[in-house]
Amino acid sequence: MRSSFLSESPCDEQHIHGYGFNPQSWLQVERGKLPKSSYSPSSIESLIKIVEPPVVPLYKPLDYVEVLSRIHEEIEQCMPSERPGLYLVQSQVFRGLGEAKLCQRSLHSALRCASTVHEKVIFGAWLRYKKRGEEIISDVLASCRKCCREFGPLDIASEMPVGNFQIFGSCEMGSSSRVSSTVTFQIRDGRVTCDRRKIASLSIPFFSMLNGPFTESQLELVDLSENGISLEGMRAVSEFSSTYSLGDLPLEILLEILVFANTFCCDRLKDACDMKLALFVSSRQDAVELMALAFEENAPVLAASCLQMLLQELPDCLTDDLVISLFLGATAQKQLIMVGQASFLLYCLLSEVAMNIDPRAETTVCLSEKLVQLAVTPTQKQIAFHQLGCIRLLRKEYNEAEHPFEIAFSAGHIYSIAGLARIAGMQGQKALAYEKLSSVIASNLPLGWMYLERSLYSEGDRKLADLDKATELDPTLTYPYMYRAASLMRKKDAKLALEEINRLLGFKLALECLELRICLYLALEDYKSAICDIHAILTLSPEYRMLEGRVAASKIGTLLGAHVEQWNTAECWLQLYERWSSVDDIGSLSVIYRMLESDAAKGVLYFRQSLLLLRLNCPEAAMRSLQSARHHAATEHERLVYEGWLLYDTGHCEEALQKAEESISIQRSFEAFFLKAYVLADSGVDPSYSATVISLLEDALKCPSDRLRKGQALNNLGGVYVDCGKLDLAADCYTSALKIRHTRAHQGLARVHFLRNNRDAAYEEMTKLIEKAKNNASAYEKRSEYCEREQTMTDLQTVTQLDPLRVYPYRYRAAVLMDSHKENDAIAELSRAITFKADLHLLHLRAAFHEHIGDVPSALRDCRAALSLDPNHQEMLELQKRVNSQEP
């Protein structure tokens, strides 16, 4: 096993051993050979290597709230044609904040208000690319007799503006009445007789030739043999002059006619031919070949159709040399033909896709350089030049990277100073790098990334002080935790090292942090915990490679598997039950991963996996697991349930209900009833739905299932009873759930105690949950509702330490400060969280505080930024209207 690991690794055995990952030493079969205290600082140094965080190629404005507010205001006031570009910038802000759903929503808005076919094609392709992997949803919707064509191909010809064509010579045919009303064109050995008046009406050149002071105007036979048109093509031209339409012609004939129309300036004929040719684009090869013709003959409809075909095949088409040559070789004139005025949008999309394929590739550089050439506004320059600088930096082209970073920084992208500092550091000028960042910190509102970046150019206590400040300002940054944990491990303080990295993993499941924790566990020979984290990594990213990409995580998992206890199927279910009951989500993932490697029923397991991933805030991985559940469903009624959850999770509630009912019609099952109850409870505003939901959950509980799912159903049923005011029935449900160790039922029972005016019992119930749950930030938050203010503040402070992304504690503390007339402190408390968490509720409350103290501009700013997060939030709209009325 070990030899196969080494031979399949991308580097040789000596290299791996030299790097510090030595299976023979770290994974001893004979446990007694290496005592747990035998690790040395040098071996830890080689194993636990913390890589400097990258300078990310994203748009990261200094004050994203101000930028979002300005964009929102401009969208309200600008011309309709300017809105798509503004929504693009908004999407780039959200992308820089890591808000994938908000980024997609902005692209949706851009598509919805797109005013040209090119914008529609680009934004449609962008959204299709963002949603790749969700194609299965279209298939599932089709089975509900509902077609999902949200980002389907457009009928380009119908979307293009109709030309206003002049008909030449329609009233007079020249001075001589003796000229024949027909004209015959000689095409080599054949002839085509046409109506002189109608042919003349096609263009000024034809009108002049047939009615002006030219020899042909007196002739009845004109030789066009040298004009590249065939007999069949000329007949089609003659027919068009009478009907203004082209019949079903072969591609070769249409190509002849297009060239002919351009030669004789027949705009209407050219337009008709352009539209007909667009119908022939059915593959990538067609698109590449016909795009060249579209450029040569200035055929915008054909070019747009070719572009649409190419963009439909993202990201694959960017690995095609012919496609890359086409995009990189497009001059300004060719871009105008291909994409109208939307060149920046197109190359912004292409460069993003190329970055995701390979940020170091030459193609990525060239597309990014193209984007730079197209950048006009300051914001476009910030986006394009910063991205190019990051690509050059990744490629270690430091001299070439410096210039774009400087331009981006000069245009107002302060984050680009990180790139300039990295270059100075790489060139041995650490003091200069430190000074650059110190200057930015002194000149602007300090942000976490500034201190993180400055820490890279200092050592010892000064470095740790900067990292601590970075965490204080932005607790979501991973590098400070990793550095501190590694430093503690080098000092042989394994317990504190684990505590440090667990601080982050308690609220952010970052793969690089899981990898570091695995290394810590390996150093301690805690293989059981290490393999648990390996399984979590492989669940999230099956192809993940560790140790700077040198070793596949799956290989390390295989090695570790020989050093941990093996479980049979029954033991696995017991282990899953134990971990699920203790709210140990990563531990539960590990057990499910093990079970999936056996012959167990995979559909059920993938479904459980998807539930865990949703709890861990990993929606994309959850979607993959749910798709796998559908694929491995053992029966049709089981498959219908998983399809229902797929539809529900993507916002198709009506169709999800349909799937649940279909499943029930085949077989009454726990999961089908539970799905129907869940969807109705979540989507129904009618109070009568409560009785239906109760009935469905009772039906579910009568069906066979395991205790994990029955506990969830009892918990949900208790919640419905509480909403209906039936507290005794709710308490019975929660008590029954607790008897089968559904730990979260403590929270529901606490709510019942509180509604019965027994606050102390509610507090005690939540304390039980805190003691049992491994992940208990939400339990502390809920318990804070059932205690006195001093204890509430203590609990909420604990919540912030465990999970700084939970916004309720900041809002509560701010409200307490506001009640104490400490307005500035209250606003500062909210601002502290807003700097790293784009949250509507935080912005809403801060806007209200600003309004209260009479700071109308700041209130308006927060209102507009909040409406960028949710444009239809009613309370936010009302607050904005009220604040607007106060503006002078």
C-alpha cells in the first residue's frame, strides 16, 4: 500500500520524505515505535507549512457599502441602457465579498434589463456558467411538464433591431422610356431575367447601373460572370427583389449572396441573408468558421449567433485553440461586429472563466490584457488592471505585475497595494513593503486584510500583533488562525494549536484549515481525528490535494484507514446516531463517507450527507450530494422524493409538492410525507395549512424510518403545535424527540417553557443543549433570550467568539447601547460586523440609528446598500422613503 502511494504520487519518494510527509514514520503500524511526544520542531516545520494567502484577483473596494449605495443610486437615476453595466459592477462587488448568490442575482438583474441582444447573450451565458452542475434541474422540471428555458439560446434574428431600408428608384426609372422593363444577367453559360425596376430598387449601385449614365443602363443583357454569383444565387436575388424574402437555400448559395449583397451595397438583401445564415450555426466548429465570414462581410446577426454558440460551451470552448485565436485576434472593428458595444462585458466573462480554468495559463494572461485594453471607466480599470496584476504575480512575473497594480491603485483600488507590497517583498525590500501597507493603514479606515498583509513583512511579536488585529477587524480571514496554530505547534503546545484552528473551523469550513488540522492530528498520532477531517475534505472536494498539491487527500485517507478501527454496517449506523445526536456535523460526514465506501444503500446516505452539508453552509456540495442521492435511489418513489428536494432547494415549491404527491401515490413513505409537510410549512401563509402539515407529519411518523429522521419529524411537529398555541402537544413531541436523542428538541422545549412563563426552565433546557452539542453557538444565542441582561450579554459574547458571522449578537448589543444613549458606540458595534459581513439586518438597523441621530446622508447610504442586497425588502423601502423625505 505504501509503495503504491509513493509510485502514484507526482513526485518521487525522496522528495516526499524530504518534504516531511513520511508515511513510514508518521503512520507506524507498531504504535509503540513512536511515542506521541517524539515529534520535533524540525519535523513539524516541514509538515506544517503555512503558505502565504494569495492576493485575490477580485474587486474589493475599501468601503463596499459606499460603493453599493452609489451603484444603487445610479441604477435608479440612469438611462435604461446603462443599467446592465452597473449591475455587472454590483456583481463584482458581491463576488469580492464571497456572496455567490447575490452575485448571481445581480447578473439576473443585468439580464432582465439588458437592452441589446449581445448583453442578453453574455449575461445568459454568464448565469449558465455560474449554475453549471444544475442542469439536472431542467430535466426534473421537464418531468413535471414545465420547461426551464431561463438561459436557453435566443432567437438572435428576432432579437436584433429591424433595419430601416430605403427602396431606390421606386417612382422613376430614368429618362428614357425606350429602355426595356426587364434586364437579363449573363452568369457564365446561363441567364437570369429580372425586373429592371425591382433589381434597381435594391441599392444605389444597381439603380445607377441600370438607370444612370452607364453603358449597362441601355443594355438588356448584363454580364455578371465575374462577380462571384452563381446562376442559382442570382435567381434567388431576383426572387428577393420581388418578395423581399429568401427561401430555403443551401449554405453555399447564401454565402454567395452575402458577398454579392456587400459588393453591390444591397443592405436589405444583406440583412435577410445574414439572418438566414445565423440558422446554420449548430456547433462550435460552425461558429468558428462562420465567425470568420461574419467578420469579413460585416454580418452582425451571424456573428452574434456564432458568439452565442461559443458561450454556450463555456468553459470547454476556452480550451480550443481556434476559439481562443478568434477572441484574442478580434480587433476593435471585429468586436463591434461580434458583440456591439458590450466588449468589456464579454472579456470580463471570458477572463473570469479562464482564471477558473488555469490562472497561470498564457490564455488567461492574454484575455486579461484584452480586458485591460477595453477598460474605460475608473471602476473598469480597477477591476481589469488588478486582475492582470494578480495573474502576473501568480506567474512570478514581478516586473510585469507592478505596472497594472500601480494603475489599479491609482484608479482607487486600494487593495492593489497588497500586490505592490508582495512584489517589493519578493525583491527583498520587506521594509518598503511594510511602509506601503503602514501608509495605507494610516490613510484609510483600517481593515483586516491590511494588517494581515503587513504581517507578512515582520517577525515575532510585531507579526503576531498585526495578525491579532487582522482577526479583530475581520475574523473570517483564515491565515491568522493558521499561522498562530502552526506557531503554537512548533512550540509543542498541541492543545492550544488545536484550539486556535478550531476557533475558525467552528464557523467556517475552510479546506486549508481542515488540512492544517489533519497535520496537527498526524503529529499527535491521533489518526482517528485525522481521518475524520480527511473524509470531510473528500466530501467537499473529492480531488483535493494536500501539502501544496503534492499528495492526493484520498491517498492519505487510504493510508490512515489501515490505522483506525473498522466498523461493520450496524456499527456505522450506531456511530452516525451518536455523532448526529451530539451535533457533530463533521464527525457525521466522516461516518457517512465510510458507509458510502461499503455496499450500503447509497441513495439514503447521500441524502443524509446533503442535509449535513446544508447545515455546514456548503450549498454547492449539498446539491451534488442530492443529485447523487437521486442517481442512486433504489426505488422510483425514493427517486421522486430526492427530485422533490432538488426542486425545493432551487425555488420550485409547487413542483416539489407534485413530486411528493407522486411518491406518496406509489408508496406511503416517511420521506415523501415529510417532504410534503416541509414544503407546505415553508411556503404556506394560510393558517389552514397548519392542520394539513400536522396531518402529514403524523402520517410520516406512522411510516418506517430510523430514529434520526423520526426525531426531526417530531421536532418539526412540535414547532407547528407551538405556532398553533397547542403547547401541551408540542411539549409531548419535543419530549418524545429527546427520548430518541434528537438533541435539538431541547430548543423547542425551551420555547414551550418560555411561553408558559417559566423562563428559568427554558434557560435550563438550553443549557442542556449547550452541554450536549459540539457545535453550540446557536444554542448560546437562543439561551440569551431566556436570561437577565447581564447573562444575555455574556452568552452573546460567547456566540460572537464561537461564530462571529451570526449577526443577532451585534444587533442586540447595538440596541442596548442605543437605549443607553450611546449612539456612536451603537453605530460602531454594527459597523464592526458590517465590514466583514454584508447583512441586510445590520444595515437596516444602522440606517435607523443614523436616521435617529439626524445623519440623513449616512442613513440613505445604508438604505441603498441594503436594497442592493434585497431590492424588495418592504421595511427597507419604507425607511428609504421616510429618509428621502428628510433630505434637503
